[in-house]
Amino acid sequence: MSSIFLVIAVLIPIISGALIRAIPFKSRRALEIYVEVFAIITSLIVFALILNPPEEGIVIFSFTRDLTISLFLDKTGSVFALIVSVLWPFANLYAFEYMEDAKRPRMFFTFYMATYGVTLGIALAEDIVTMYFFYEMLTLVTIPLVIYELTKEAVSAALKYMYYSLGGAAFAFIGMVFIVVYGTTPNFTAGGMLDMSRVAGHENLFLFIYFLSFCGFSVKAAMFPFSSWLPSAGVAPTPVTALLHAVAVVKAGAFATIRLTYFCFGTEFLYGSWAQNILLLMAIFTIVYGCSRALKEVHFKRRLAYSTVSNLSYILFGVLLMTPASLTGAMAHMICHAFMKICCFFCAGAVIHKAKRTLVPELTGLGAVMPKTFIIFTISSLALMGVPGLAGFVSKWNLAKGAVTSGNPVGYVGLGAILISALLTAIYMMSISVKAFFPGKDFDYSSLEKIKDPTWKMLLPLYCFVAVIFVLGLCPGLLGDYLETVVSTVFV
């Protein structure tokens, strides 16, 4: 397939989103059809690129001979691109009902579509300069979505998100400069890009640069102590928080750490170093920290946000173990968590939209009037716990296998953290389902008379996501075989 389609895939959602402000749509339905059509077209192009990837990349813009904005699709990038392109059209469909009473739908969908294109730019980046360029753009196009409600809380959350993201980008920028200056090639290279003859004698300096860069990129992946922006961003509309917490922003952070570790610095240089072990301990701490905060949180969406903080560090933990098995586990959880968590957030959004309830104690009895929503929520909760037969078990099993076979003693500490996290996840997720379905014999159901499940626009994405959760859980070989092929191209 021609490499020009790489550019088309990135530009279609950005340009179509920008044109929303100029096109005189005759009705809200016309706007929705326009948005969905271009999202589906973009996804189909990405699917075609994954099935028939171009042999060469394409340069969009050249600063110098070695500094370019260029796109290419390799096996690793295809994992992130696949997640994004599968989920986005469904997220649009969900947003149509959730935002039906929104006062500024054109503004919302302008940036919602632009975020799709920018996220694909990160997935398709051929080098670290291009990835960094789209990584910064991702912050800029998502700030208006976080601030959308224009409340005091929304403004505060948007500023916090901006400060954290720009601060993290500053640390990542340092790493980018060193990689460009001391790299043997401008493009991502499996095994690393550094010229080790020039690194010799300065190993600790480069390990420190890696540490700073990883921390910088892990801001979007919400690793402690850079995680507090994520729960605060829960004030945004649910279609936005679902993308922030499950698809675009947080997965962009995790994906960037994969590129940094395996394609820039290289595991041969990093494995066994102090930088690896310190970052591993930070990720392990975040796994337990996120679950502990979720356990105490009474706000529905913020509880899910702290759960995301924990689960993202599962991915970082797998990345940092730096073995084929652990990277397979990290990518498996990257995929499985995307479906599990967007399912949870969409269920929470359905409750907020239809029942106007945001606190966990207020969910009592809602299972009787919103049975479809809470059955799906319960299934996705069980998946997050790691129950066999569901997607979460597959990804956690791969991570556990990677920890045991890594040869790093810290891996066993991480395995313990995963087991603790599974227990805490069972408590803070299943307690919601228990409240919803078993309110007690004296509960007054008359207070729920006007509440019901959402329409097909919200339910169809949920049905599709929960189906994927079952398929990934019951047919683990599908995901395992695919990811083994991907990882084989990283460890060459």
C-alpha cells in the first residue's frame, strides 16, 4: 500500500474536524453523520495499512537532513494504531447521545476528531522527533475537551493537565535531543539508536537522561508522582474521560515509553541498570497506590480514574522488565485494558447521563432500572480483576509470566503488587455492582421510576466492547500469536 495513505490517515480526522466549524449543517443528525463517516473512513484506511503496510516511510516536512516529520508503520506502531482505530468510531457513536444536550457540539467534535488524527500521528511516527511533535499536539487538542464544561473545576483540571503534560514534555525533550545528537540513525531502530562508541565512559549520564525521559513520557501514563492530573480530569464529559483514561492520552504515554526503551536507548544498554530498577520500583508502587486510592474514592468516575492509574503501571512494569515475555504482557494489557476500561467509563457515563448520579453510594438499586448497563459494567469489572475467561486474565497472566522469567528479582516484587492489586480491584469494583443489584429489602424503588438504560447509541458500543472482552479471554491464542509476531521484530 502506498505510503501516502499514512499521511491521509492522520490528516482526514484533523481536517474534517477543522471543517466542522465552517460547514452549515442543517441538523444535529447531519453533523453526527459527518463525524461518524470520516471516523469510519479513517479507521478503514488504518486497517488497510495494518494488513498491507507500506515498505517505506514518508517525509512530511524536513527541518534539516536528519530532523524530519515523517511517518512509517511498523509492527509495534500497528498495535497502538489498531487500538485507536477500532475504538474511535464507537466512541463517536456513544458521544452522540451523551452530548445530545450540549450547547457547543461543533466545538466538541472539532477537537474530538482532531484528537483522533493526532493520536494516529503518534502511532505512525517514524522517529522520535515526529513522535514528540504529535505528543505535544495531543496535549494542545485535548485541553479544550477537558475544559469543555467551563466550570471552575473544569478550568482547574485543564490547567493541571496542561502543567503536568508540558512539564513532562520538557523532560522528554531532553531525551530527544540526546538521542538525535548521539544516535546512529534518525529513525526508530529495534535494539536502540545510540552510538555506543560515543556513549562509552558516560554511561551514567545517559542512564540519567533515560530516567528523565521515561518520567517525562510517563506523565501521560500517570505514573506516581505524576498521576494526580488524571483523576482531576474526570470533570470532563465522559466521552472525553474515556479517551483520556483508556485510549488516546494514557496509551500514548505508555506507547512512548516502549519507543524510548526498545527503539531509542535499547535494552542491551539499559537492562540491569540502576535506572531500570528505580523506574520498576516506581511503577510497582503506582500499581498499589492507584488501587488503594480507588478503594477510598466515592466519586464514580474518579474511582475508575485511580483504577486507570494502577493499570497503566502494569503496562510500564512490563515495559521496564525488558524481556520478550514482559513486553508481550505489556502490549497485551495495553490492548485488553483499553477495552475493559472504556467499557467501565461508558457505563459510568450512561449512569451520569440517565440517572444524574455521580457518587458510588448513590448507585444503590440502579441495577433494577439499568440492568443492561450494570451487567456490562459487572463483566468489565470481573475482567479488570483478572477472572479467567475474560480479557484481563490473559494480559495479567502474560505480565506474571514475564515477571517470573525476567531474571530480575524486582520482578517478583511486581508480581506481588499485581496480586494485591487484583484483590483491591475486586473490592472497589464489585462493591459498585453489589450496591446496584442488591440494595436491601427495605429499599424504596419508587425513587428510580424515571431512570432507564440509554438508547442503542450508547448500548451498541458497550455490547461490542464486552464481546471483545469475551473473545480475548476465551481465545487467548489470537492475541498471543499476534503479539509474539510483533515482539519478534523488537528483539532482533
